[in-house]
Amino acid sequence: MQITYEPIGIITSPHKQMEGIPIQSRGATGIRGSITIYPPFLEGLQDLEGFSHLILIYHFHLSEGYELQPTPFLDTKPHGVFATRAPRRPNPIGFSIVRLIRIREHVLEIENVDILDGTPLLDIKPYVPQFDIVGVERSGWLENKGENIGEIRSDRRFQSKKD
């Protein structure tokens, strides 16, 4: 089975290299960027401006290969890739929750951007607290690890081997 996705737009951000990017959008408070939506998908933006936050689903376009047990940014020991948000994955798909500032024609101005400049956007979904906030009983190895999320930045550990 082959699965193919077509990008619906491109993400522009101040993050020009993988090193130094906030590791989650909660750690990127106030960092602005934009999304340019490609013309065939413009009609899909109807009514989106009524939402304050968006879920962006994108392709980690510079990610090559994967590790089944990477050492994530918030720990010093390896964990199963599916128990992490590491970018080098069997299917290099990422997601971020960003704040929508406004829509101007085909450009979405966004905030809290933890995404590399030039990242292909695969989909947008509205963030709906009634659907998306759930009570959590446990958070695995991440328990008590996110207190300083705003200070943690990416390093070179997930860059391709040829960089």
C-alpha cells in the first residue's frame, strides 16, 4: 500500500536551522510565523478565522531515517519512538498547536511557532477545547519533565547524518 500526501501550504518561521528551535509550541510563546496556503485549497479556509488556535499537521521534510529508541530532548536515556515526539520517525509527521492571529487572503499569521522555516503543511484542524482537552491519569516517562519547557531548545541529535 502506498500513501501519498499533497502539501496544502508552506510554513514560514524565524527558525532557519533545526538547532535551537523550541521543542514544543508551549515553549515558543510569542514567536510568530505564517502559513501560505496554496491556491487550490483556499476555499477550505472558510470559517477558520472564528478559532483562536489551530492544530497544524506537517511533514518533517529534513528528517531522514528513524530510530526506534531515540534519546528525546527531555531525557538522557532512550525511549521507544512512539513514546516520544522525536522528529526522526517511521513516518516523519509532526503537529503543533498554534495561535491564529489573523487571515489575510491566502496567508495565516500565527504565533507560538516551534516549526522549521519552509516546512510543508499537510493539514489544519481547529483546536476545540471541548474535543481536545482530556483528563490524563499518567504521562509516562515525561511525568514531571515539562516544568521548564519554555527554556529547552533542540540540538543536533535529530539532524541527518550528512549535516
